[in-house]
Amino acid sequence: MSAVRQVFFIARRDFLQRARSKAFLVSMLIIVLLVAALGPLLALDDETPGPYDVGVVGVEPAGLEASLQSAVRLFDRRAVLHRYGSRAAGEAALQSGDADVLLVDGREVVWLEEPAPQLAAIVTGAVGETERRRVMDELGLSEDDVARLMAPSPLDSTTLREPDPEAEPRRVAAYAGNLVLYISILMFGQFVLMGVMEEKSSRVIELVLSRAQPRHLLAGKVIGVGALGLVQLVVFSVAVLIMLSLSDIADVDLTGLGLRTVATVFGWFLVGYGFFSVLYAALGATISRQEDTQGVAMIPVLFLLPGYFISFVALEDPDAAVAVVGSLVPPLSPLVMPIRSITGGVPVGEVALSVALLLVATYGLIRLGGRIYRGSILRIGARVRLREAWQASQR
Amino acid sequence: MLSLVDLHKRFGDVVALDGAGFDARPGRIVGFLGPNGAGKTTAMRCVLGLVAPDSGEVLWNGSPPTLRHRLRFGYMPEERGLYPRMRIREQLVYFAALSGLSRAAAAVSADEWLQRLSLADRANSKLEELSHGNQQRVQLAASLVHGPELAILDEPFSGLDPLGVDSMAAILRELAAAGAGILFSSHQLDLVEDVCEDVVIIAAGRVVLSGTLDELRNGSGYRYLEVAVGGNEWSPDIRGIEAIVGVTGRRRYVITADTPVDQVMAQAIAAGDVTKFALEPPSLSDLFREAVAR
């Protein structure tokens, strides 16, 4: 009986048992619902905004409609004028949402709540233009002069850099990918912890260890639960990619961006989960009671959270010193490097260094955590102190 | 053959094993007895490789067992436990496969055990849905599903009703008849007497008595005498003769080579109508008490 075969059977058991657990099934359902809900939201965001509804009551400045339309064009929007017989009717239209703003006697603007800055500028500009036209008429200026005053020759405009239509989608992808990574590492790490603890609390551990070495049991569990994590990521990614391929933003290859994000998340899940699952397993081996779970489950979170916070810095400025350092140093790197990779160009060498450092840290943790696991896995009852576990494993 | 040779093991200040050693031969059922804390469980865990002895060694057919050898051992720990939310058939297949059986062979063996323990109709039940007695049966099956050459059973009879005891005893006899070595610990000495052929008694981490049940009985310098006159218990009047009163109030006398049994008999006959005069070899309980008290 080869060790590989044993590890396979152990991994297979943990995979199947966890896959049937309520916690996993509920999480899968939530993912599918989330992605399904996200699709229509993206589609909504893609639509061009509707016209402004401008209500007018009382005296209407001459030429208001023409001025309004020319003012609103500057903002690439449209406006529809609604005329009401009384102020009360106009305010009722504001209340019901039929009008966005109400212009009373060409002198007062009424809003439902906060003034909308863009619309306020449009209406103020349009009313101002009607006023200027009236004054110019009074002064008796020629048509040419009026035209020169009203439409001064436009300024030349030059851009130094082409806008990157992918910049914003990349930020969103990086943010979403990071959130998925954080949740996945946390969730499947805790599955490992629960699995190890349950083997102790149910006392089955002695029977299992009479057949398999602790290190093979540990490896099987980490691999089985990790494989389940990959399955969940695959389902999630496929759902997201299908959704992205259906939505359509001009000039942006959403599917390509989605594939790059998915590949980054997968890669970093493998190495990040590798590190944290061993930490969770070692800690899980020190307890055998449900009520002790909360206490030890917090410890890996303390290692995971700093990376998560630094990832927000990296999202704003991928080249900030703290982001660069965080993306290289384990165990911060699994949550910082993906953000930098997705949002901006990170040299391949830097990514390779980051992965190498994390693998070295994981190897060290396997040596350390493996001993803690070995030293405490057969001790049922009160929580095993780490020093005791270390000493017990030396015997 | 399994041999434990001069095993020593300390846990902090507690001496669990202090030079324990004995053999368990193939095809024989060995009862492993001793007071609580005598070192039975530690010795069994040493055999399974769950505890590493400080010194001494465990030998399987003359050499230290490797993991591959240990996969041919079956183990029922004193602390019972299986996966509570796993279906019992899957559980048996898992443990058989973990011990080296192919998946197909594991499935066949699991089904045989379920059939044999009358649990075939519960094959897809989760362990936690079963009664306590049925969980015990699954536990036994999990220990033996891979057809071990050596079964190490820690208190296999504890918690069983009389019918459960009978079926467990039958299974052990069957296994031994098929050539497997069986080492089991127990506190129920009357039961051990019925089931086992060889006995090892351990006290304070040391083996104080071992051999076949017959050897041990014949080797004891003591006999036990029970006398009734006119249907009532009767006491002889002989200097130095010692009475043992059992928990049920049954009174017996310890007879050594020096005890004048003919005098006792003469006194009894003189006292009236002798309705019982039983001179018996020591029971296992007697041997146990003698050995542990030494």
C-alpha cells in the first residue's frame, strides 16, 4: 500500500464528505445567486442615462428650450421640458419623480432634496443665456456680434495620453478577485480546521492513525479540502465568465480580462491555501471540543487580515512601497500580489520571487505545523499548548 | 507471532510500562488483563505504533513491524469512535481501502460484514443515526473489515448486552480459527475465561503472569474449597485457614499444600449432612487477584 494511495483515499473522503455538508452547499448556492444578481447590475450600468426632466412654471424666459438643449449637449445628455399650470402641480411632479427640477418664473429652481450639480449648472447656464440674449436685443447688437458673443471660438484641446478603457474594469476585477481569494482561503482553511478537530472529538483519530501516518492524514485532508475549494472556484469562475461574455462594454475585452483574473486567483489560491491550510490544520489538532474552535480559528485570520488591508493600498497605487513589500512577504503576498498583478504590470521575476518566498514559508510551516499536529493529534480533552505539542512530538 | 520485549514507557512522572513483555501466537486468543492504569492500553498502542516506547521493542514474526505490516493489524481502540456523519458502508469501505484493499475488495468485504452483523439494511445510514449497540457493531467491523492477521481489541466486550457478548465471542473464535492472532483486554474476567486460551496479566506496567489458562490454573499453589452442611454454609475450625468472601456473600476457603483437607472433610461429616464439598482450581478471578496482589 503506497503512501500516495492512502493520501488519495483520505483526500477523497474529505472531499466527498465536505462536498455533501450543508455549509458547502449553502456557500455554492450563495455564489450562484450572487453572480446571477451581478449580471443585470452590469447590464444596467451599461445603459446610457435617460433625459433630464425639467419642469417649468409661471413666466418662461424667451428661448429657454433652445438654450436648455444647447447647454445639455455639452454634457452629452438630453433634456425634456415639461410645463405645469401651477407651482403646486410642478412640485407634485417633483414628488412623483416626473420632473428632476422645477424652474419657477425663470428666477427660482426647486429641488426635491439635494440640488444635482450637473443639472443645476445646465439650468443656470440656460437661464443665463436667455437673459444675455434679452440684454443684447436691448442693446441693438447685430446678428454677427450676437453670434460672436454667444459662441466664442472654441479652445483647442490636446490629450497627452490615450485613456485606458480597461483601467476601471481591471480595478473592479482585481477587487472582486481579491475578495474571492480572501473568502476562499478563509472558508476552506476553516474546513480543514473543523475536519481535524472533528476527527479528534469523534475519537476516530486513533483508528485512522493505526492505519496511516499523521503526515499522510494531514496531506490527504489538505488536498481533499483544497480540491473542493478549486471546484468551488471553477463553478464561480465559469459563472462569472459566462456573465462577462454576455455583457458588452465598448473597447474592453471583458472575457480576456476575466480569464486573466481567474488564472491569477487560481494560482494564488493554490499557494495561499497551501500555507494557511497547514496553519489551520496544526491549530485544529490542538483542540478537540467545539467550544475551543473560535479561539484558535481567529489566529490565521490575524495573519490574513494585514494582507487584505494592504491590498486596498495596492488597489489605489500598485507601486506604493507598502504594496510592493506586502506583495513579496509571506503570508501577506497571497492577497497583495494578485491585486498588483491584475491592476498593473508586475515584472514576472517579482511574481516568481513572491511565489518562491511563500513556498519556502509553507515548507517551514509544514515542518513546524506537522510537528504540532503530530504532538497533539492523539491528545483528547483540554486544548493542547503549542509548547507541549512540540515537546510531545520530539519523543 | 507478536512479541513485546521489555517495553518501557513513561508519561512525565507516570510509569505506564515498566519492562512489559509477552507473546501472542497466531490462531490463539489472548486475554490481556490488569487493573485500571496497569499499562494495557499503552502496550496496545505501542503495538500499533501510536506510542513509541522509551525502550524495548515490538516484534512481528521476529522483526520490528513496518507500516506495511501494521496495515495487516486490526485495532479497536478503547475510546470508540468513527465518523458520525458518514454512511456506515462508505465508512467500512474507507477503512478497508486505507488498509490496502482494492476498492472492489473493500466493497465486497464491507458488504459481508454488514450482512454478518445484520446491518445490511442500514448500509446507507449515517453512523449517528444508529443505536448505541449497532454503532458498536460497526466499530468492530471497521476494525476487522480488512481481514487482519492480528487483531488488537481494547475492551471489546464493554457496553455489550449478553447477546452482543455472545456474537462478539463467536466472531473472535472464528477469526482465531482462521489463523489470526487475537489480543484483547477486558475487565470481565468470567467472560475472558470463556473466550480465551492464553492469559497475560499486567500490573504496574509489568507482566506478572502469563501462559495458557490451564497452565496457570495447574501452576497455582492454591485450591478453593466450598463446603455446605445441611444446605447451609459451614466453616471448618482449622488454624491458619483463610476465608474469602465474594461480593455475593459466597464464602470459600483458600487451600494450600499444607492444608489438611482430610481433616476439614472429617469435621464437616461430623457436623451433619454434607450437601456440598467442592475443591476447585482457581478461577481466573482468583489467579488475577493472586497475581496482582503479589
